[in-house]
Amino acid sequence: MSYNHSIIFGPIVSRRLGFSLGLDIIPAKTCSLDCVYCECGKTTQLTNERKEYISVVKIISELDGFLSGNLEKIDVITFAGSGEPLLNSGVGKIISHIKEKYPQFKVAFITNSILLTDKNAREEILAADFVLPSVDAMFEESFAKINRPAEGIGVNSVLEGLREFAKIYKGNLWVELFIIEGINDSTAELSAFKKYFEEIKPTLIQLNSLDRRGTCDWVKPASQKRLEEIQEFLAGAAQPLEIITREVKK
């Protein structure tokens, strides 16, 4: 049985995390990016402003209410949803509550990496067992075309923010690289990815591609062959390095 509330969703079987209870702690489609591949649709509130979009009190109340009467199997509580959870400035308080009251559950945090430029934001998610940041581009041109960021966000500052986070984070850093053939898979960009990953040393690199329809119709799934070529090219940048998308039939 799932708890049908806008904040809590699941538990669902995650392709990456097992049985995951999701927390969506910002209004629908509020994000610092408007990614062309997003399966949740176009961003309607494009912003990089951190604030308590949904109150911490409300989020914790809903979570406690669900967990007090639900005996379903849960492996992890995951901050996810249709936008960027790190935009909610109450993230640190919510994670602290989960770790103190429900130590039996792991905490995962999925982020587009944009707000890792903020020292406070970086520190607020250090207690998470898994942090899953996305890195889709190394060059400004591909970043703009794929991620369509809020005004004032550049790829170099984003990469630097994740670099700083990786220096202090002690948990599982699972970096997701979303491949769009012809956009971010040139030899030059893949070489830059490899150098960057060798520097930040993630626990795992996960190659992904379109699994369901994205925001823009021109975005197509990368072929399994191309993903395997990229996997081989990046070999050594992290161990292991896996393809998480379902096999694409050609």
C-alpha cells in the first residue's frame, strides 16, 4: 500500500536503491534546471533560491505519521521528486530527524548538483548515507543545451561545488551521467568527464539514458552499444562503473 500524499510517495522499487520511500519536499516542478530529458515534465518555477518551500514541521509530521503505522519493507528514505530537493532550506533538519528517530533506515539524497556551490547546502546533506548528484556536461555549450539552468548558473561553478563536496563527504557518492548522443558524448567531453571523475573519486558512476518520455521530444535513448562504448572509455575513473538504463532495442 502506498501513502498518497504530495510529500510522501511509495515505497517504490527503485532501479538504484531498492525499496525506497520518497520525500518530495518542494512544490511540483520547482527546480534550478529545466532539463530536456526530465521525465516529470517542464520546470514551471525555474529558480536557484533556497527557502522553506514546504515547512519542516509539515514534512516531519507527515513522515512520522506514515512510519508510525506502516510496516512495509523500506530500505531507504530518498529525497527526490519532480524538482530539486536541495532548494528546501530545511533539508538539514529533516535529515537529522530521520537519522535520530529512524536509524534503521538509510538516507539517500538525489540532487542536480547546482546548489552544492553553497557551503551551507553541502554541509546539510553530509549525514546522508547516499548522495546521488548528476553531472551531465563539462562544457558550457552542452550544459546550456541539456540542463537549461536558471539565470546566472554556469557549469564551472557547479563542477567546483561538487568537487568541494566530494572532499568532505564520507558516504556513498554515486554520480549519475545522463548521456544524450551527439550532445555530451564527444571524445573531448568524455575525456573531460574522465579527468574530472578521477579527481573527485566517486564511489560509483552510473551511466543513464532516457527510460521514459522526456520534456523534449528530440531527446532519444542512447543505444546500448554507445553506452557500453562510453563505459569502456571511462573505465578506471571509478570502480565500479555501471549502466543503469534498461537495454535499448535497436
